[in-house]
Amino acid sequence: MKKHSIIMALGPLLSAFVIVAIILFAPFNFGKLYSQAEQKAMAANPLNRTQYIGYAMRSQALANKKFLPIIGSSELEKISPYHPSSFAMKYNVNGYTPYLIGQAGTQSLPQFFYIDSVAKQMKNRKIIFIISPQWFGRQGVQSGQMDQFTSHGAFYTWIEKADPKDPLTQSIAKRLLGLNTDTTNTTLNDALSDLADGKAVAPTTLTKIELLSSLWVREDYLFSGVANLQAPDTGMLGKLEQDSQQLPKKLDYQQLDQDAYKYEAGRSTNNRFQVLNSVWNQKFKQHWRSMQNYQTKYHYDQSPEFSDFQYVLNEFAKNHDQVEFVIPAVNDKWYRYTGLPMSAMTNFSSKIKYQLRSQGFNDIVDFTDRSSESYFMQDTIHFGARGWVAFDKSMVDFANQPNQQPTYKIDNKKFLSKTWQNQRVTQK
């Protein structure tokens, strides 16, 4: 009787352990499977942080090769009828639907870990990557951005696969340690320290990493649906669908550009810099006079971001991705007022294009020479309606290109070096 009582008491506990073990170690994932409609909503909403830092949502959606990943940062949320998502709802982009990846603060390093964590889904596909010159400040990405946009699970997934003898691995590990991403996580920091020294991760630490990585994936499959329901409703999909209805039935880029000019002009009437009225009122109206010539010493060709960007290029090369890189313009009227030399943009453009082309990344769309065009930008650094029309055309041209197996020549010795990070572009 006593033995029977003990079994009865321990039974529920043992059952719970068995259930947890099955969830953790079963060869398949338990949890929510997202419908096509839900994936479409994800694709149009870069502001969903649950989607960005989790695994289940993006891994399922990106398994669909008809999504065209557009990787960038804050420009992706600047919607209008001419935004690429609205555009693709109206016109055929070779059957592709844009999948927006990024928001304000997602620079090269968070994007590297995003891509790496879903490397299987990102292999052998077309991708558009928007390179913001503003990422390439003297400090580069900050630890707060990593904390906000990269989960420990993405770190664990990378560590599991990392080759300690590869200088790329050592560079990434040192970069993370230098950012102090989480000083309280001894397992993570022990693993990064080993990799930074070119040593294999200690067996006990690696076992913990593998368990934590599996737990991250399984936990996200179980609970991402709940987290997604609790996330603020941005309404972006509905807004984009409404905006798309404003576009003419027939695709005519010249007409779209003219319409976009009028559209943006009507939203930018309260300042001389052609900045969107709402942005001007919120960010500049009270103190714009004190901002004259405050950027005379700014430049974007000396930054640790160049090495972070090289991590991304490594990932694209490893995945055999066909990538189009887009360099946005800036608002020339504003930057002439604030004193930013246009050489800051042209020097950045020259340096980043050299890094790309010398390694075989030749599909580059550079809009820096269109900075002086009216209403190309909607504020100081984000595409306006005319800018999006130009982007849309390049997107369609890229989508219609034949699928290729690009050949890349990665040179980490040069482009991961401090010398390259700090090398200024000299004017001829």
C-alpha cells in the first residue's frame, strides 16, 4: 500500500518529465503552424518584434520561396502607395511577395544573426539588402541594439555550428564579447571566450548550448502564437492594401513617378526642406535653426560596421544567395543646411561598393546621386514616394532576372581587419 501511494504521488511528476522530454527532444516541433494568410501579414509587418527575434514565425514563412526577403531597417516601415509591399499587391513582381525584415536599429550584426538562424530557409534565393549609410558611424552598432533585436537563441544556434579555427568565427566572438551583450550569462560568455581564442567550446558548455538552442526553438514554436496575439496591432497589412488601391491599373513608371511627386509634395508643405509635415512637426520644428552646420565633421567611411557587414556577406556567400544591394539617397536640401559634405556620401558609396564588387557582389543599385531630386526622400534619410518608385523598378528588374549560382570570392583577411574599418576614402 505504501509503495502504491509513492507511485501515485510521483506519477504526475514523472509524467510531466516525460512530456517535457518529448517536447524538447522529439524529431519534430510542437506548436502553432502559421497559415498563408498569417504569413502574408508577417511579410508586410517589419515592426513585429516577436517575429524578428523568434524562430517559428520566420522559419515557416521563409520556407516559402515566393517570398522575396527585403532586409533593411527603419525605411521599411515608411509606407505609402509606392512602398514595395503596396506595389507588389497591385502589380506582378514575377510572382514574388516582399517579405520585410528589419526596423529602426537593425544594423548588419543583428541581421547577420537573423539570417544565420534561418540559414536553411535562406539558401539559394533572391534577396534585396538595403544598406543605410547611417549605420556606418564611428561607433557602429551598440549593445542595446543587440539586446533588443537578437535573442540568445540566435547566438546559441550560431555557436553550435561555429568552427573555432575559422578567423571569421573568432572575429564574431570577439565582437560580441566587446559589446558585452549579456555579462550575466556565463554559459554564453564561456563559449564566446573559447571561440575568440580559437579553441573548441568546452564539452560541458557545448552541451548546455545545444540544450538551450533546442529549448529556444521548441519554446518559440509553443508560445510564439500567444506572443504574436499580445503584440501591438500595427495595422500595416490593411494600410498597405488600402494604399495599393490608389495605384493605377496599368504599370507605367513614368506616370508613377509623376504621381509620386504630387503625392509627396502634398504631404510636405510646412518647411523648405521637403520633409514630411508630421516628421517636421515632431522632430525639427522647435529646434531646426540650431542645427545649421552641425554635421560638418560627419563621415561614413570609418566604422566597425564594415566588418559587421562582412559577416553578412559571408552568410550570403555560404548560402549561395543572389543578392541585390541598394544604397539609399539622403535629403540633399537638409544636409546642405546641416553642413554634411556630399563627399561623406560619395566616399561611403565608393568604399562599400569596393567591398562588394571585389568579392563578386556585383548587383548594386546606388541612389546616392539622386539626393538632390525633389521628393525622392520623405524626410532626411528615408525613401519618399519617388524613391520607392525607383526602388520598385529595381526590385522588378531583379525579380525578373534568371536565377543564378553566383561565384563569390570572400576576402576576410582584408575586410575583417581594423585597417579596413578605419581606412578613409581619399578624394582624387
